[in-house]
Amino acid sequence: MNPSAMIVEVVPYDPAWPAHFERERDALFEALPAVIEAVHHIGSTSVEGLAAKPIIDMLMEVRSLRELDAAAESLAALGYEALGEYGIAGRRYFRKGGMRRTHQIHAFATGDENILRHLAFRDYLISNPDVRVRYAELKIGLAASCNNDIDAYCAGKDAFVKHHEQRALALRAAEQRAKRRDNARD
């Protein structure tokens, strides 16, 4: 399927999204108990109050990408299509739902820097309501004007996301340094 053919729709926050994530996380752990270390809810559906494409984004930490690749049939049995790295080295990307995608998984080996990047950006949006509002406005405008071109939609958010992702990572690093200083004093 051509990913550019998907419908690009941004909807108001749905309080059911966390429950959808939890059900899917539990199914993933049941299907791949020896491979998965953690499954995190990421992306806009993980941020309370944020308008989003109604797709549950998940970040899966795995012991090894090789083990995940060997167990990909278990994900296929849950309805996931495997797309390999899909543009990001060291990632395995899976999507579910066809043209009306419902879930997507970004899988990385535990310790990969992309894990921190995704979690830091999510936490930054949760902690910064003004940024969250601007991000929602941007996404709503892009969805209305992109003519269902997911590439144009993503390109339109890229500078905003990268800017705030860098701020999120800098804040996370400062918090880590402060913790280390506090622990050294104890």
C-alpha cells in the first residue's frame, strides 16, 4: 500500500486512546513475551488534550532486533504489516489497519537513542500546554491543507517537531545532570 494514499485526519483528543494503547500493549506482550522489554505510548494520542491523527503510536523496546525480526509472524497474527527500518536506521516499523491505520509500532533495541528522543518529546508536550496548543493548531491546519498527502503533512510539522524535540532533549539532559548532582550530595 502506498502510505501517501492514507487519509490524513486530525481529530480532537479522545479519552479512550489510553485504553486502546493498554489493550494493544497487553496483546503485544502476550504475543512476544521473550522479546519485548517495554512498550510506551508515544505520539500525539499519548498526550492528554492534544488533537491527533487517530492512530495509536507505540514505542517498543526489544532485547534484540534480530529476535524481533525472527518473531515478526507473531505481529502479523495481530494484524501488523512489517515495513523494516522504513527510513530510520535501527528501527523496525509495523502498522495496522490499512488505509484507516489504527496502530503503529516503532521498535528499537533497548538503549537506542531514538527511544529517549520519542519519550522526551512526549513528556515535553505533556509539560508545556502552550506548545501543545500551538502543535495542535499546526497539525489541524496541515491536515486541512495537505489534500491527504501524508508526506506533505509530515514535512509541514518537521521544523516545529525538531525544534521542540531539541528543547525536550536539552531539558531532559539538564534534569539528569541535576539528579546526578543531588545523588552525589547524598
